[in-house]
Amino acid sequence: MDPASKIGLILELLDQHYPNAHCTLDFKNPLQLLVATVLSAQCTDARVNQVTPALFQKYPAAAHYARAPLAELEQDIYTTGFYRQKAKSIKAICQALAEKHGGQVPASLTELVKLPGIGRKTANVILGNAFGIPGIVVDTHMGRVAARLGLTRQKDPVKVEFDLMPLVPKERWVKFSHQMIWHGRQVCTAPKPQCARCPLLKYCDYGQQAKRNVG
């Protein structure tokens, strides 16, 4: 089946198996989500959620991150890994927020991607979860699952996003992103997908090819 023919069936199955899929980062405002999303790079959301309560209390506004000594900020986020680069990114982003946006996170994809180190993936996470603005989040899980399902042949995350946008109804973009990411984490894992228990197997190019190879 071509992508347009099977996407509706895939969406129905995602709704059945992941009805409560949501962002697993803890946050109370757009700035907190931005910082948590930066910290989540190559780190589990669970680990980030252990670090952020104290971090958010210490740095309640963009200006606080902007003024923080880099070494101190590094220590505050040390356990999330790659802490030097993450601290540098958070500080630079918050300096830009303080200087150009009055300390507020802009609710605009165009403005978000102008911030240091913020790409479309992070921007869409913020827009969808903090502002309710539709966007498709293409992380490693989304890219992998979409390719295996045959919804895209692209490798570049931006090209994957643009392949998926016309397939999925716009009002479903945020929910679809969460569902696909959850599926990638729980079933369609990178090293060894669990095809035998996959609810999407019937519509999966990768899974059907694997079955033919075994047969």
C-alpha cells in the first residue's frame, strides 16, 4: 500500500494502542520546556525530569540562565550528559531571549529557529506542547518508524517532516508525533524491532519484508 492509502489505518491503530501518548518531559511553561528539550538530547526524559525541578527553581527566568556562570550551570546539569555543550546552548538561547524577546519564548517557528542551536525538531516540540500550535516532531524514533512503515524514503529530518505533513491531518500532528515516538521507544526499537508484537505490522514495509525473508 502507498503511504496515502494506509495512513488512515495507521492513525486508527496508533489511537487504539497509544491513546494517552504525551510529552514525557515535566514543565510548567514554555521556557521550562525549551530547557528540558535541550537537556533531553542523548539523555532519557526520566533523567532530565530528575534534574529539572531544582534547575527550574534556581533559574526561574531566561535572564537567570543568561547571567549564570557557565561553570555553575554545567554543574547543575552535569548528570544529563554532554553538559558543557548543553550549558553553552542554554545560556546562549536565554541571552537571545532576554535581548530580543523580553525573556519570553516566541510562539513562532520562524523566530524559534533563529535562536542559537534551535532546529525545527525542538521548535515543533515547544510549539506543540507549550502553545498548542501543530507541528510534526522528527526525532530519531519518528524518523526510524516512519521509514520502516514506508511513509518516507528520506533520511534528513526536515525532509521527513515535509513528507509527513501532507499525509497526516494538521490537527493530528502533535498527537501523531507523540504516538510514533512512543511506538519507537517501546516496540519499533533501533537495534531489534519487536515485529512479532507490533500492532502496525500489517502496514509496515520493513516488517512485511522481514516476514518474506524468513518465509
